[in-house]
Amino acid sequence: MPARNAVSIGQGPVDVDIREVVRNRIATDPKLRGFKLRPDVCTEIETRLMEKADGMFRWAVCQLDALQACLDLPSLREALQSLPESLNEMYTRILRSIPEVHRARAIRILQFLTFAEHPLRLEGIVDAIAVDLEQIPAFESENRLLDPREIAGYCSGLTKFTTRREFKYREGVDKDTQLREHIYDLEHPDGGADEDADRYYEEVVELQLARASVNDYLVSNHVPEDFRDKLRHDIAHQAIADISVAYLMTAAHTPEGVDHTSSLPFLQYCAYSWMPHAAVAENVGKRCSPWVIRLFTAPEEFEYWAHLHRAQEYFAEDSATPLPLYYAARYGLQESVRILLKKGADVDAGGDNGHSGALVIACEKGHEGIVRLLLGKGARIFASLALQRACTYGNEAVVRLLLETGIMNGRALRDASLGGYEAIVRLLLEQGADVDERHDALLEASERGHEEIVRLLLVNADVDAYAGFVHALESACRGGHEAVVRLLLEKGARIDNSVALRLACYKSHEAVVRLLLLEGADVHATDVLHEACRGGNEAIVQLLLKGGANVNARSEYSWHPLIVASHRGCEAIVRLLLQEGADVDAQEGRAGDALEAASHGGHEDIVRLLLKEGAKVNEPRRYWGALQAASSSGCKDVVQLLILNGADVNAQGGHYGSALWAASDGGYEAVVALLLEKGADVHVKGRHDMNALHAASLEGHEAVVQLLLAKGADVNVQSGPWRNALRAASSEGHRAVVQLLLEAGADDVEDVDEYGNHDSALLTARENGDEAVVQVLQAARANGKGSVPCRNLYREPPKPTGETGGFWDDAVESV
């Protein structure tokens, strides 16, 4: 970098911070405060530390910690004259200053803080140092520190306390339920969640290394020799594994073991993390912990640990516990596997519910040494599945080992091709794997764009063979892999149907579309232009139109390209199709027309464009009508635009019967208000012979019900399968709407028709078991609300569909 572009940060700001910390500590630290009475001594401390700190903030802090031990001026000055020159020297002094009586526990603390899988809670590390591997039981709660924070004294200057907030699970309540409650409270802050936040979180204290430089030091060669061996990678991991397993085995025989979260705070770490530590010890140090073998060969303790471990896995609750050999193979405990086999473990024993034993899991995880051990002991029952798993996860060395044993699996080639493992595919082909068995290897490689694997397979594969309902060319087109498509075409793949081109168009793979057209794909084939419109790629649509595609072509499902583009909201494509002569009023069966499609989707700009091109806003349609479509989706701006262009607000017919009914059913208050303002008849009938008030009441849209009543809706009008609004609201348990209707004069609370049949809102609520609504209706009856004479309309009402998209949702999916 040129010097002119470099900015010197300097250590000036750091020195200022260090000086401030030194002054503050001298003034406030009880063990240093005595020197405050001597300003010259304070200046001497500050000057000496600043001279030696050289920008090392941590160094200065540690020296202040060391000076706390100085009781008089001579010892203070001696300490100031012998300050360490570097952080490493300082850390070495700290280690050597640890009393011999505390050294074993200090080493254990440093092992955990340096090599643990994740930071431990303070209570957990306190229990870890209380474990005595020479005793049975190895852990006694009375050996814990009386004050957990005293643990900092073992490695003073090397560790620190940190705090964080952690989600707190309540005892006796399902964890998923608690999480759902918390999420609900977060999403509904008005419910007072902030005031009760403490029930979800707790402050967690952790012990950690004071700084990253401490960690770097502890794994370096600067550590004193008497500490270095204990902090060696494999030794430390074995120590953590031994301590964890010993704690587990003790917990298995204590009442506290059932409720391990609060009573045994170290247990959760032990249950889920001892295996990685043991794996390092076994694979690096080539030694197996006697504690691990003791756990694997003690049925009661093993079952206890497996129960804890399985709680975090996808095992069926009623399934059998996997065997020790399975777990040892799964986590790469090669020495443990060797010992378990010597002790007579069944090499072919099945695992748990879909887990087919040690060989399969070892192949899946890629533990070559363990696979070799198991094969050497005659493992064969699940060997074919083991090969498939090894191919699925790309474990080449394991695949080679299995093939050397003569094992083969018909799906192995497919799984290796799917994963893109070229070397494994080559191995399988060299061993005689049938490339045309099931034909799916070529298909998977093509869809994922693994060009070199496709090239390998095509040496013997049938390029046009079908696997399921597609062949390789179609898969490659769907994935948009131009190079693979080109390769397949060079090898003679046929494009005599439209599927490949349609897939490329829908997935918006322009380069693939160009290639297929150059190779003779039929631009006039069914649905090609429709799929391009559905995909929303303007360039592809333009390419097809230039190639002669019919802009008014009928699709297989009676859709028109303009309708598809309008529904998808692709304004540029709509404009392009109109410029090419698309029929703006074309109607296609269930789909209606373009104006209807755009209105339902709320695409205001497209609606405006279609109207400008002459689309008929009140054209009779089979299912919808533009205004009804927009109303059913709550698109107020589109509704307003259509009304401004002459849409009839009281037009009846279609899927919902009327625009007001559609908006009321959906609960779109603003649209309902607009329609009423523009003259919509509040009593107009809609679906199931119901009016708008019935629809809004049935769906529980309180604001819409209130609006309709304010505009003169008759609360007691009789029609439809629910007969009136009160019964409709009662049938779905909408208490607030029921109350609103009663206040507006609804009086069909309890009724007996002309044939003596009980048919009322109260009966409906009782049948549904909705006590809240029943109480409201009973209170109304007590206040004199009765019934009105009516004809017998009782029949089993149809279940509300809750549709918002109606036929559009079905029609779009059918393309």
C-alpha cells in the first residue's frame, strides 16, 4: 500500500485509557487505596506502569491485580522494578504463582475454559471442579465451593465473569408451549408482555478466559512445562470427557438426576458434549477413557445418558435405545468401538427406529477407521445401505473401502450423482454400476448442473430415458444449466415435445430458452407463451413473440397469455402483449378475463392500462366480474378506479354474488365503506342466499358488521342457511358480533318453528359448546329478547369455505 494511503492509528488513545484505568484503580481499589495518601507513590505507580505497558491494556490491568498483594512501600517498589516484559511472561508468572494446593483445580478450570464446546454457566464449572475421579461416587454436592464466585481465585488474572440473558424454561411446562407463549406476547405487546418479561429470561453468569490473548498463550509453547502437558490438546479433551462421564454416572443414581436443570447444572453439558471430547482423545491421543467404556458397559447408567441425549434428537418416543456400539461408531470413538467389539458387541445389531446399526452410521459420518474395524468383524447385513449413505454424504474413502469388499447398491450411483461427487461416481462406474438402472442418476446430475458427472454418465446412459415423468433434458432446463443442456443436445437428446421449453420459460432461464429455440424447439407448442408469462420474464416473452408465438393462443387449461400476465402483475409483459395485438376482453372459462385477473391481484397500474385499452368494466362474466374480484381481495384503490370507470356497484351474480358481499365476507371495512358510499344496496343478496350482514357476522368481522348496521342493514332479515345474522355469528362463536347484533335489535335468541323444531341462535351456540356466546344469549333472553315468526328454513348449513381467492387460486395452480 502506498504510504500516502496509510493512516497511522497510533497508541495515543490507548495510553490515555490505560492511564485513566490506573488512576481509577488506585483511587478505588481497597487494596491499593492506602497508597493514595502518598501522591508521590501514586505518581510512581502510574509512571512505571505507563513506561512498560506499551499499549497493552490487559498487561496494565494484570499488573494492578498483582500490586494488590503489596502491603508496604518496599514490596511495592520491588514489584514495580520486576514487572514482566510481555503478556506471555506475565501469564507465566500468574501460573507459577498459583499455590500447589490449588494447582489441580486451576488446571481443570483452564482445560474447560480453553477446550469446552461452549461457555459453561458458573454453577456448571463449579460442579466440574468438584468431581473427583478417584472416588466413587465421583461427585458429591458437599464438595462444591460455598461461594461460586470464589472460583476466580484459582486463576486470578486469567479469567473473568460475564453475564447474559437466557430464555428460562419453567418446570412442569412443555418447552414448545412456553416458546409459543413468549412469541405470542412479543407479537402482542399491548398485553403487558414487557411488564412480565422476567418470567421468560434469567441472568446467567459465566466464567470465561479474560482475553483472547490468554487462550492463545495457553495453547502455545510458552506455558510452563508442569502446566503444558495438562493443557495439551488430547489430554485436555480426555480430562473433560472423563469428568463429564463421571458426573453423568453419578447423576444416574441420585434423585436430582431427574430434574437436572436446577439441581445438577453441569449435567446438560455432560449429556450433549462428552462425545466430541472423547473423539479427540481417541483419534489424536489413541487412548480410550476407562470412564467411557464403563458408561457403555453399565446398562443402567447408559440408559440414563441415552435418555438425556435422545431428548434433543429425532427418535420416536416409543422406540428402543440405540446400542452402545451405534453411539461409539456415530461419534467416531474408534478405540471404544475396538474395545466393545472385543467385549462381544454384535457387529450387525440393528439400531433404533430406522437407524440400521453401527456400520451404516459410521459410513454416513465418514469414520473410515471404524468402518474398517466393523467390516473386519464381518459386518454385512446393512452393508448395501451403508454404501448408499456413504455416497449420499460424499465419503469417498469409505465408498472405496466398501467397494473393495464387493458391496454394491443400485441407488448409490444416483445419490452420488445428486450430490455432485464426481470421484465417487467414477469409482462406482469403474466397479460396474448400471447407469441405466432406474435412469435417475443422469436426471439428478442434470437437474443440479453437475456437467462433468453428466459427461461421465453419458458414456453409457440412454440420453432420452425417462425417470418418473421427466428425462434429463427437461431436468437440466428446469435447473437452468445451459452447459448441461448443450451437452445433452450434443448427445442427441430429443426436444420433440414442449416440456423442456415450457420449464425453461417458467423458470426464466433465458439462455436455455434461446438454446432450445436454436435447436428447433417449437415456439407454437401448447402453453409455451403462457409459461413465459407466468414466469414473469419480459425478455423471454419478447423472444417467443419474435419467434412467431401466437399472442392469443389458448392454453391447455383455457387460459389466455394476457390473463396470466395480468394475474401475476407483470405490467411490462401485459403492455408487450397488448402491443402485439392481445385481445383485451378475451375470456377463458374459469379464468374470466385480464381485467378481472388484474383486479383480483390488486394490480392497479395494469387495471388502468387495460381500461385504457378498452377493457369492458361491466362485461358479463361467468364467475367474478372485475369489481367483485377487487372487492374480494380488499383492493380499495382498484375498487375506486373501477367505479370511476363505470363499474356497477350493485351488479349481481358470479362467485360471491355481489361486490358488497365479497368485501363483507373478507372483512375489508374500507372497501365496504367505499361501496356503500357509491350506492351499494346494503340488503343485496350474495352467496348461499345470504346478504352482506350475514356474511360479515358469520366470519366475525365486527367493524364491518357495525358499519353495515349503521348504514341501515336489517338485523333480523331472514334468508340463507343460517337464517339470520345472529345465528350466523353464534354458529362460529363470535361473541363480540353477537353482542353487537343484540344491541342493534336482533331478537331470534330462542325460537320454535311452525313444526315445533327448536332452531335458534341459542341452540346453535349450545350445540357448538361455546359457553361465552351462550351466556350472552341467555342474558339477552332474560332481558326480553325472544323470537320472531318465521318460515321453516332449517337445513344443515354448508361449512364456510373461508375463500379469499376463490376460483383464482385453483385456476392458477392448475396451469
